[in-house]
Amino acid sequence: MTYIVVLIALVGFGALFSALERKVDRVERRIKLMERRQELILTHLGVEDPLSPDLRPIDELLRQGKKIQAIKVYRELTGAGLQEAKEAVERLPGNV
């Protein structure tokens, strides 16, 4: 008898968790779609994202050939980790 109650409870929790997971997935997809639409609107209007960091100091350091310093400044400006900052700096147009 106890096993049946536990089994029913587990099945119920499983169904509840599954429904919750589907709901979270839908919300995440909607958020991504809204963010993409916001980006398109800002681009269309020619408005820069006010939260994006000013990367001009990094561009200047890259022009001077100071890649390591550029990575350090990128990390300070964005809070990125070392690997993420290195990859981002390497993707910038001024990188040699």
C-alpha cells in the first residue's frame, strides 16, 4: 500500500516538473524573441545600446599592438573571464 502511494506521488511530481519545464522553455523562447526584436528596432533607429561598453580604448591598444593589455581592459569593462575576453578581442576588426 505504501509503495503505491509513493509511486503515485512520484508520477504526480514528475508530471508537475515536466509541465513546469515546458512553461520555462516557452518563456525563455519568448524572451529571446523579444530581445532580438529590440535589437532590430534599435539598429533600425540607429540607436546604440546604452549598456554596451565603449570599446574605443581597446581598439587603440590593438592599433598599438598591445593585445594583452587590450584583453585586460576588455575584462575590466565587461567583467568577462579570461578566455571569453581573449576570444572577443581576437574577433575585433583591429586585431592583427
